[in-house]
Amino acid sequence: MNRMILFFLLLVSVSHIASAQPFFTSIPEISNVTSIIEWKNEVWIATYGKGVFVYDRITEKWETYSTQFKNIESDFLYCVAVSDDYIWAGTSDGLITVNRKNKQWRKRKFAAGGEYGNWIRALAYSDTEKRLYIGRFKNLSTFNARTQRYDDYDLTYQGDAQSNTIKSIDIENDRWVWIGTESGLYRYDNTLSIESKASFVYYNNKSGSFRGDGESVSISKLLIDKNHIWVGTEEFITKERPEFNVGGLYRFNRRATWDKFDTKTGLLANGIRTLAQTGNYIWVSVYEFDRENKFEKSKGLILINRITGEPLQIEMEEIKLGTNTITALHFDGKYLWLGTEVGLWQVQIFNPFAMWNAVKETKRADSRK
């Protein structure tokens, strides 16, 4: 393949000429980004230390929820979800709910779950059900916006405590709720009672899913497209346990096929932080785990053609983010939002035949073998 790759991507302009709309906008005052979601014409950004920010795509105005403005109880947030009536934010000490009309907030603490039971690590709202799914360090909880009722569920599968430790949640077609845990992936059918065992299917490496890789699979991020569920997993390996969490990105066809992308197929590292989709490309933020010193070393971004599986490496020096640690990604149809620990970037995606010098082809093996 010619190394001058034509593909659906972007041109980056670091020009900040006042009379022109820049293609690449830096927002350094919003840092330590943990989550980016979209609600109608709004983009919501949760941070660890500065609260929640919302960008109105129609008016192009920002609003802030923080202790500085006394409209939220904590600035240290792991995740955010939104409806027309509420903002929900996850902390290590419970769930914060903000009434969008009067800006009043309250905190919900959960009795079940033990010491870490109030660490809220994932949120997803179904407007069809009017139900918030709350992923906690221990247990899944739900909030019914119609009845104002909370319910708690222990998802422990076959005695594996990590199957009840939730890290990510995504909702497909208003029916399937995908729940990533520290040892596998649940699919919940919300047309059935959540109390029914028939409503859940669990995929883990012990049952042949995830190609049987590693001792366990810890899910870091989910991304749903028309044909596949993309499942990012964590890398956590040591000298003593070199197969504990081996990492990698999996492409699941919802039936039985688990294609894998890792360093053997062209990724820069096996740890997956976050994912986003623009057209036929999946953006992947990666890291490697240093088994000697036991820390995560960020390796930046890579693109994967979701049709062919071909990886394209982004030269991080070219885009000058000031960091290789991309903690959150989201595409709103026009802009790709990149959240990091040092700032937030808004990148305009345009021109389906643009070329960008920051991208190069990488060597890979066939991920389907």
C-alpha cells in the first residue's frame, strides 16, 4: 500500500486567527479529563479536579459545574451522564445528581457494596427506559427517573468477585446494555426483567470468548458500531504474573468471532485507555504496562480501519498535544474531542480524502488468525 494514505481523517491547523474557525482548538483550562459524552446538542466533559463542563454546539457557549460556582458537590469526577432533567456524576464517594432546572444537587450513597461500593466508575442513561445504569466498584445499580427509585444488583458470575466490579457501560439500540467488568463482559437484554438470569449473557476468557487470552480480561472501554462491539482491555502484567491482564483491543461480531488487535498486529502497546469512531476509523488511545516499575507508559494514539483492520500510527510529535496520555475521546459528528491530563482539544473532522502527515502505515499481522 502507498505510504501516502488517502483516508477519512482530518487536517490540523494550529492557527488561532480570530477571523477564521481553527480546525484544531486547544482548551487548556479543561484538564484531567475523565469522560466525554454527548446529549442532544450538548457535549459534556467530566474532569478529575475541575468539575463538569458542558459545550452547547448551537450557541457555542460553555457552562461549568464546580464547587467554585457552588452548583455541584465535588470537582473530582470519574464519569458523567445527562438527561433533560438531571446531570449525574460519579465520584469515589457516591453519585451526585444535579437538577438542571434549579441547579440544586444531592448525593446518593449506597449501603450495599462495602468499603468501595460508592466508587462510581461508569454511567449510562437510557432515555427510552428513563433509566440510569450505575457501574460501581461493587454492584450494578439503576435509577428509575419515572419512579425515582434506586435498585442494586449483584452480578457476580460463578463466584468470581471481579465479574461484579464494573468499569464501563454502553447501550445499543435502546435494548442491549453492555457492561464491562474486571473479568469479562455482560450483555443485558432490557426487554426482560433484570432479575431474570435469562436476561444476561456473560463473555469471559474462561468460556472461549476473548480468544481465551490471559488469566483474566479487564474491560476499560466499549465502542458499538453497526457490525461489531469493540472491547478495549487493560494491560496489567508483572514478572510473577505475566499473563494476568495481557490487554489488547477485541472486535466482537456479537456471535462467536473475536478478532484481536495488539502489538503483534500493529498497535503501539497492548493497554487500551479509550476509543472513538470517525467514519471507518477507530481511534485508540494506548499504553504499555512497565512490569519492572509497575506503571503505565502512554504511547499515544493509533487508528484502525474498522473494515479492513489495518492500523495507522499517529505521530504524536506532529500534533503537539504536549502529552501522549489520551484519557477520553468522543466524536460528535463534526468534532473529535481529545481529553488529556493537560488539556482538552476540539478537532474538526472534514474532507473524506484529506491527507495528514502525522499518520503513517504500521506493520501488522492478520488479526483474524
